[in-house]
Amino acid sequence: MRRLPAALGIAAVAVAVVVVAVAGPASAATNWTTTGSDHADALTQSQGMATIVRSGGTTLRYTGVGTIPLSVRGEGWDHVGDPDSVAGWYVEPYEHAGATAKMYRAQAPDGTWREYVHALGADEAYNNSFDTISPDGAWMLSGEWNTMNRLLGFATPGLNPAAVPGANLPTRFTVRLDHPVRNVQGCDFFSAQTLLCASDDAATDLFGIAKPLLQIDLARPLDGADVTGQVTALRPLPRSSICSGSFEVEGVDFAGGTLRVLVMSPGFCVVLDSKSWRFRQS
């Protein structure tokens, strides 16, 4: 996710209204139909979300500029991205402009927190748009802003003993994409080999549509080694507001058969009618 202007706490990019859907290849994750939406608060629900399943029940937790703890801000981490959760563990990604590192903040099922700092590689963007955890909990993927042909892979904080609090969290492997993607704001695993991702790309040169819902099919489940990923644009994400102008697509969550994608409204409508859209397979 991008940095938030102080005035509204939301960044936006220009977008044209698109009504043409693009069909992907036959697979389990295609043909997503909009089933409704919920209001998304501009300060606390503007960046991402994750479904957390613990002994006390199931919670849908959102991130936004208003959810960053003061202690984390005091360390310089002033932007939170799209989080994920597996087996009761919850991990949220942090960044700040000009940094030489990123940070992943992990909460254990008992509620305690740990921080894992990743030193940037020589060609790595500082933007920490999202993290998503493989269904088996062992591996975590993270994305970078702008046009990229890869996702970066890590040992999952808290769930994989190779991730050590207080030590550098190194890149372990790369997902090599067969088609470039741009401004991916969030991804979530649909299955061990399929990701669903939200792109805030306002241009149409990559897929023929703006703001697409993407599917990435991995050649095999994550195992800590480099793997290829096939990218397909499934459909444009919905944009609906009483205001006209630039929308911003944000994070995603998939749980219980429901896919959710945050789309923030333009201008002052960011506080009035931004939405968390719901989708199910048709």
C-alpha cells in the first residue's frame, strides 16, 4: 500500500470507469461475482484485512493509519500494509520512506507480539504492500510497489523456526511471474498453489483493464525454493461512489468461501462511502 496523505489518510490514483470483464483460464479461483459491500473506515480499515481464527472465535481484523501503535510509530514505521493470518498467528507488514529495511510484526495466538526486520536487497523496493502466508504456515510472500515480475518469499514469522526475532529476516526464495504486475496492494492464498491479488494499476497496458483482480497459479506449493507463477487478470474490481475521481484498490482477504477487497473512494468521499467489497464464485 502507498503512503497516506496527512489530510485524509488515503492515497489515490487516477482511474477510468471500466465495465468489461476479462476471463481467466479455467481453474478453481475464476469467475468471482460481486455479492455486496460493507463500509470501510478511512482511518482504521483503509489498507488491508485478515481473518484470524483462534480458540476464542473468528475475527476479521483491518489495518489502516489509525491502527499503527504509538510504539511502532516511535520506531519509525509509519505505514502498515495488508496483513494475513494462519493457525492463529497474525502478521502485518510495515515500511517507511527511505528506509533500508522493512518490518513484519507478528502476533502469537496468545496475543503477544514480536518484530522481525528484513534488510532490503540491492534491487528491492522499500514499499511493503502486503504479506500472505501459505496454508501450511511455513512460508510468507510479500510484494513491492510499481511494476514487478516477482514476489519475495520468507520464512513465516512465528510459524517457521527459521524466522528469528531480533535477527535479520532474509529473503529465502522468489516467485518468478510469467507476466509483470503493477501496484499489487494485497494477495491471499485461495489454495496451496493459487493466489488472489488486488492491483491498484490505473493503466490498461498490462492486462487490458484497470484495477484488476489477479490470479497467480504457482507451479507447485511453496517449499522454500524459487518457483514460477502464472498470472491471469480475472476482472476489474468495482468502483462505486457518490464522488467522481480517483479510487484506490487496497488489500484482500479470502476466508470461508468469501473474497473481500478494499476499494477507497475519491476525494472527501473516502470517509463517506469507501467499501470492503464481497465476492463469491459463480
